[in-house]
Amino acid sequence: MLKGQDIVCVASSNWDAMWVNAQHLMHRLSVENRVLYLDNMGLRLPGASAADLGKVAARVRSWFRPPRRASATLWVVTPIVLPFHRNGFVRMLNRWLLTRRIKRVMRDMGMGRPILWSFLPTAADLVGCLGEAGVVYQCVDDYAANPGVPAETIRAQERRMEAFADVTIVTSPALRDAKKDRARYLLYSPNAADVPRFRDAKPALPDGLAAAAGGRRIIGYHGNVSAYKTDIPLLERVAREFRNACCCWSGRWGGAIRARR
């Protein structure tokens, strides 16, 4: 475990969103290190949906707020970047804006030469700009396969990130196989679960779920529910086949709890 280091984390999820790899790992690393956590800068252009427009408005508001402290040794910054990753000039402008903002916060935190720890391939444009002591690329997804992203540009940036990184960490055998001939040093570290929390905790049921269950047992799924990578038909089949139970799933899918009686 790292100790006494400064870490600048380019995260794949906002600090206040549902916790995934980035928040869990940086929270633990901040016990023995100082961490500057950059909220997710995004890979795709925002659409005209209410959800996307709301995110854009929230991001613009956050630009005028100072960095906030999540703990004594972890600071959170919400950067603004222009999501035109295909455009070289825009990427250069983003790099300049980000570098200025990050260095200012690093100075306020008393950071020296940090480890640049990125969960996104787009951080390739930041490598060399922060006087970093090392680079870690933690890949938890096939980013170019995400809907709405400029796939070829993301693949090119990922190849650069793998070439720059002192270590590339992957979370699945498929990602390991895809990067084994490209990464300078490859580490396979599969996703984990906080087993005691789910085994021992007895959290209060969400509003309406107890009534929907009607005294029956509850079969639940908790996690990031995305239609393009979650087997939704499988969840529905479970709900149909276990008719004596109340099946529910929760996560970042409209922010709702959905149940089948």
C-alpha cells in the first residue's frame, strides 16, 4: 500500500455519485496519502435530454465553487472540459485549463510531485503537465464501446495512456487479454465486493418496497444498471420465475427502485 504520496486522480465517477472503483480506492488511499480527486470529465457529448442538460448546468455551477474537502487529506474538484475529444485544438485548450486548475489546487494542498492515477484514457493529454512522479492507468471498462463516444479517438488516447503508464491495472480477463501486448506493466485486479456490508447489515427498505413485497422474501440487485451492458432480460426472467418473491433492482437507472410482483 502506498504511504506518504500525493495522488491526482482523474476519476470515472463524480465523488458524490454512487460509489464505484474510483471513490472506494481513493478513499482508502487517502488514509496514508494526500489525494486530489477530479470528478468525471466525461467521454461523450451531452445530448438534449433533461438529464444531460441538468448535468451540464450542475457542472457549470460547480466551476465557480472552490475545491471542497471530503476529508482531511482528500480534496474534490469538478473540472470543466469541452467534450470535443476529436478536436486537437479543443484537447489542447482543455489541457491548458485543467493544468492551471490542478496546479493551483496542488499548491494550496502543499502537494509536490504527484502520482497521476487515471480511470479514463483521456488523461493521456495531462501526462507530463503536472511534474508527476509516476502514472497509473486503471481501466475498468472498454471505454470505446460505450454508446455516444468518439470510439477511434478514445482508442487512440487509450493506446497513448497505456504507453505512458508505469502500470496499467485492469479489472477483467477480457481487458487483460486486450492490453497484454500494449501495456508496459500490466496488473490484473478484479472487482471486489464489501461482503460483510451485504451479509450483516440490515438497512431500512426503500419507500414502497415493503408494501410491494407483501411479506414475501426479496431478491435484489444493487449496482450500476446500464441497458447497454446489463442483462436486463435476465433480471426480468428472474422476476417472472420467482413469483413467490418480490424482485427489485436499484442503481443509476433513472435513480429509481423498480420491483416486479
